[in-house]
Amino acid sequence: MILSAVFFSFVSCKNNKGPGKLDIDVDCNFTGLSTNEVYGTVLSIMNNPDDYTGKSVAITAQYSTVYNFSSNTCNTPIIIALDPTNCCDAYYEIRTADGILYPEYGETATFIGTFNAGGYIDVTEIKRYTEMSEKYDFDALNMSADELKNAITDYTKNYKNSELNGKTVRIIGHHFVNDVYKFLSGLDGDGRVTWNIELTTPNENTVLPMPNGNVVNPVEIVGVFSYYSEGESTYACIEVTSVSKTACVFK
């Protein structure tokens, strides 16, 4: 996780106002804040956990998880916020009571609960504002690392006859650019590439995060399994339809 070097002052539990603020009887009402204010609030909570322990809270933020590339698993539920430049994030762990379902990855919701001395929020209620997202024909977030590797490897070899061709996909990987070509790759625990597939962006408004030096960028994308022709050759790819930069924190 990269944290901004900008200093944010301590956020008072009784002095937050903003449009759309919910009327909830809690010590810390962090609803109705702007995106930038949510970032400053979450960062303050991270840096001053003892100031919040035992206090009740309501906060509207994006739901996310800590994602592990080597196992292709989403662990440790969190709320997450980006800084004003959209480059740095701040997050705080949450846990729910039995029977309370988490939102979709990247979905904004209001989380109501109590700050636990263990460094997380005990969430007792979640207010959602969107319908359940669409289901995907191929949802890599529900697959093991080996299952994902085998599926992508098989598709890149047999894409013309693959049953995945034309199917919708949600997948997380490292984005990198080779000349004018864009790729998404998986990495194991030692940083070695385990699978690789080309990306195309038919919609010119679709923007992928660019690599910074030798560091490749983790990203969650939604798209369609496809292939394209260039000259006499054809290549397997995923046609990207949407990109999420805050769906998961990457470890």
C-alpha cells in the first residue's frame, strides 16, 4: 500500500458535515463526506486508532479486500479511499456480524458499527445503494491460482475453438505495456509470471493505469474473451469494457 505524504489533521468524531449525511445516532458520523474527505478520514483512523477505540461509527466508503496474487484470493475485508490525485489509498479493516453480507468489490455503501481495539470495525449494519452487479461467465475472483492459470493458458492456445470465446470475464492481474501492446499477467509469490493475455480497449475512453518504471500495475478489469487479426495472424485477447482501480488492495 502506498500512502500519501500529505498530512491530514485528526478527524473529530462529532464535527463532520457533508451533503447526504445520514441521521444516525453514533459517536463518529462519517457519512455525507466528499471522496477526498473520506480519504482523509480513513487515513486519520489508520494513524490514530487509539483515538477511536470503543466509539460507534457510520462511514460511507468503498468496500474492498486485500488481494493476494500468488493464491488469487481476496482476504481481509476493508473500506478503502483514494487521495485527491487518485494515486494513493488508505484503508481500514472491517468485520461483519454473522448473517451480514458484504457488498460487491468496489461498491460504495455505508458501514455502521464500532471501532474494535483489535484494529478493525465491528460492522453490525450495511446500507447498500446499488443493485447487485451483473454475474460473469468467467469470474476469476472465485477461482484458485492454478485454475486461473490453466484456464488462461488454454484459452491463449485454443481461443478460436474455446467455449470461453465471447464470454464475459472479471479478472485481476498486473497490467504492462510492450511497445504498443497491452497485457495482463498473473504473478506467483516470487514475482514470476504464471499467465499472460493481451488486452484490447475498443472504447477509446477506457483508460488502463500505466506502469511506473519497472513496476507493473495491479488492476481489476471486466471484459469479453475475444481475439483479433493483424495481417495474416490472429491473437487471443480480452476486450476491456471497464476498469476498477480501487476494487482491491494488492499484496
